[in-house]
Amino acid sequence: MNARTRVLVATAVPAERDAVARAFPSPAEEVRLPGATLLRTDGVCDLLAAGVGPALAAASTATALTAAALTGTPYGLVVSAGIGGGFQPEAPLGSLVVADAITVADLGAETPDGFLPVTDLGFGTVTHLPPNSLVRGVAEATGARPGTVLTVSTVTGTATRAAALRTRHPGALAEGMEGFGVAEAAAAHGVPVLEIRAVSNPVGPRDRAAWRIGDALAALTGAFGKIAPALESWNTHDD
């Protein structure tokens, strides 16, 4: 990958997109897409507020990828970025996590014997694997800890569910609501995917007083201030 390769950064909401945008010194150009607005920077990344949840994130990301491909300027990498919950104590508040696996945690079926992922039912996939060398490069550049980032449609709000997720996914460090949807869209276009989460709250019982959204957004800005060299130097042949 080189500096001319285009990178699409998909966040859930404008606040996350704007936190990423603050890492780029020059103003961004707004590009209207069906159902979403893209901010085009003159750096490595274009920024998309793709929406909350895996379905909307997948649809918006696919729209941006298709629009770029149709104009002959396809993206070479998609990054799902935002704030999210961290499993304690491994991912403390304000820390960064880079996904070495993007896994959907609640796509499947409940049975008397417990949860079955959709793959056990004979359908689809539940995990996308970002490029190893890129994960390493981002971890080294930002201090992010590599691990599994779970995608959920319902944010975890109890200790019981948090424990169940950790039992099923012992390598999980964080959860968000968009990563798997973004990864599905990227996979459909044959584009590699990465996920970065800044931890704003613990995974478990909901305690708004304990959330540190401002700190997490600042950590996200800081990460993207350091990440450009890793993106520019990454070569697809390294994996």
C-alpha cells in the first residue's frame, strides 16, 4: 500500500467521524452519497459516518465502496473505527484495541443447550480476519492491544451476558455494533478490513457515570494521528 491508495474509514456516528477528522490538518470535502455523507480528506483516509448497528453500517459502507469503484477510484482498505466497550481489566477505559479478529457475537440461534453461531446452522460466516502485518503495524504505531472485537446488535448491559460472551470468545477485548457489518461489505468487494476501538466504558452493567466518552474520542483522534505511516507502509503481499 502507498500514499495514493484510498482508505475508507467507517464510523457509526458523526462524533466519531469528527474525532478521526481532527487528526487531519486540512479541511475535508463533503461528498453526498445515498443515505450517508462522506468527508474526503487530502490525506490517506476518507471518512464515513455509516450509522449505528451492523445492518446500516454494512449498507452505508457498501454504498461508499460501490460509488468509488464505479468512478474508477476504488478503496484499498476499509477501517471500522469508533468507541466501544472494553472487557475489564484487559481493555481499560481510554485504551485502544485493534482487532485481530472481527466476530459477530449474536448472529445465530438460542437452543436449550446454549447459543449456536450461524455457521453451526450451515450459513454464512461469523469472523473476518484483518491482515496480520497491518494489525501489528497499527499496534506498534498506536499502542493498541490486538485481540478479538465482538460485534453485537444489542449492547451488553449485564454481568451475566458479559461473562457469557467471554466464555464463548476468550480472546475478546472489546465490543462494538458496526465492525462485522463493515467487514461484510468490505469482503463483498474483496477489500481488506481493519477495526480500531477506543474504550469508552466497561462491558457489563450499564453505568453511565462510569463512561468516558470524551477520553475515548480523544484516544481515537490520537490513534489516527499516528496511524497514517502504518497504513501507507503496509503492503498486501506482507500477508
